Amino acid sequence: MDGITIALSKGRIFDETLPLLAAAGIVPEESPEQSRKLIIGTNGAKTRLIIVRASDVPTYVQYGAADLGVAGKDVLIEHGGAGLYQPLDLGIAKCRMMVAVPDGFDYENAIRQGARLRIATKYLKTAREHFAAKGVHADLIKLYGSMELAPLVGLSDAIVDLVSSGATLKANRLTAVEHIMDISSRLVVNQAALKLKRDRLDPVLAAFRNAVGQNS
Ligand code: ATP
Ligand code: MG
């Protein structure tokens, strides 16, 4: 395909990327929420969108099945970033990576005592690096979603998860006890496409950069 393919996930990434696409003159022909199509055409015959799982965006771009995509920093850390150029923080889908425990659990004390903590998370790499840097013994348990449940039923002592309003934590009587990092979504570009499709990609990158107010 000599046009460009952009990988996005449904939901907040798609919704928050729409205005940036519009700034680049790209308007999708349909909404992925309405249509079940995984390949969505745009007003420009040579630009198409593909709809993939949020955590699969870097993989499609890495292998060149998409030329560019939008992925959360959380997802990019777990992926590792091989084959990806990450020129731009889009400042969308903002949230925070946190450690949370059941209300009343004395996390600081558990750490001071050198306790082994069981941590349930989807973000193994982030969690491993975080606890290693603190010198905390953490046994990590991989989950794929609904991390908040794990400490409530004795699967883990704590979770590492994304938090925005904190409403889900609150509803499940959990408290955030540590802020690991701020998260937002970035533009990712296939490194080969950046060279081979420079003519097509440069204007899109420039429009995105302009729309998010970064000039570098
Ligand atoms: P899936 O729903 O397919 O299991 P996901 O939960 O990672 O995957 P989304 O919920 O669409 O997919 O999240 C996409 C990205 O948005 C995440 O990778 C993260 O960077 C960011 N994100 C996740 N939760 C929130 C939130 N509550 N508020 C703001 N941004 C968030
Ligand atoms: Mg989600």
C-alpha cells in the first residue's frame, strides 16, 4: 500500500485522536463504535485506519502493518519499543500508574518490615522495575483486567494499575499508596516507513505536532 495506515484502539484513544486527525485533514468514514469494521476508510483515498487492541498497536507498527499509531506509555513500556520511533507525546488519555492496596492495609509498614508482597497487575515490566528500584520483594501475578478485584479476594496484597478519577478504587475500597508515573499516549511511527514514506508522513506528523502545541 503506498498510502498510509494508522493503528488506533477503540474508545478513548480513538475519540481523543479524532481532533488530531482532523487537524491533519483526515476524517474517518465511520466510527468503530458503530461499524464492526476493523479497517476504516477516510476522506483521503490513501489513508486508512485499522482498529486493534490498545496493547497491540505497537506490534502492528513495529512490523510495518501500520505506518503509525497511537499508544499509551503504559503499553509502550510493556512492548519495549523495538522498531518504533516515538516523536511526539500527544498529551491524550492521561492517567497515572499507581500502587493501590485495600483500605487500611499498612503498605509503608509492610515495606519497612521487608515483607514479600504479592502484586497483581497487567503491567509486569513497569511493576518489576518499580519494586526492584525500591528494593521491595515483589511476587508478580499477571492479570489481563479488573485488577481491583485481586486484593479483595486474596489473590494479591496490592495492585499496580492505571488510575484517573480514582472512582473504581473507591468503589472497591482500595487506596492508592504510590504514584509510579504519569501516563499519556504517544504517536508511534514505524522506523522504516519514516524513511520510505517521508513525503506522506511528514505532513501528518507536522499537523499532529502543531495540534498538540509542540514545535520541536
Ligand atoms: P482493553 O480495553 O482492550 O483491555 P485497555 O484497557 O488498555 O485495553 P483502553 O481502556 O482503551 O484500553 O486504554 C487505552 C489507553 O488509555 C491505555 O493504554 C492507557 O494509556 C490509557 N488509559 C487507560 N485507562 C485510562 C483512564 N481511566 N483514563 C485515562 N486514560 C486511560
Ligand atoms: Mg481499559
